Amino acid sequence: MNKTELINAIAEEAGLSKADSKKALDGFIKSVSGALKSGDKVSLIGFGSFSICEKCERTGINPATKQPITIAAKNVVKFKAGAELADSVN
């Protein structure tokens, strides 16, 4: 499912127009991104939680040249599915 398909599904499920569904989805994405950027954790009971994990600088190998390279430290987003979501998939 891509973003357009998700907007269409939200519109159908919630009885909203596609324009309102797009605004709602964009607002959700901006809100979650902003919260994660400021270091907060976003928890949606039953659905899951988004959090930031810090990855340290590490050494890797360039597959083309087989030379060691340094991979820079960075923050990555983690998602952990909630119980209801996990149960609905299984």
C-alpha cells in the first residue's frame, strides 16, 4: 500500500473526502516526525510505538574495494507493533 492508497482507504473508512484524508495523514506524519525529532516517544495504544535509537559510529567494509570504511553515527526510527496489531496480523 502506498500513500495514495492509504489516503483512499482512510477516506472510505472514516467517511471523509480524499482531501481531508490527505490533510489528516500529512498532519499525523508531521506530528510524529516533530515529536521524534525533539526526542519524544510516540505511543499509540494497540497499534504500536515509534522511538529513536542512536547508532554509534562503526567500521564497515566497502564491498567493491574490500577496504575498511567508517560508518558515521546516526539516529534511526524504530517501530514496535502493539499487541492488537500483532494479533490482527496473525
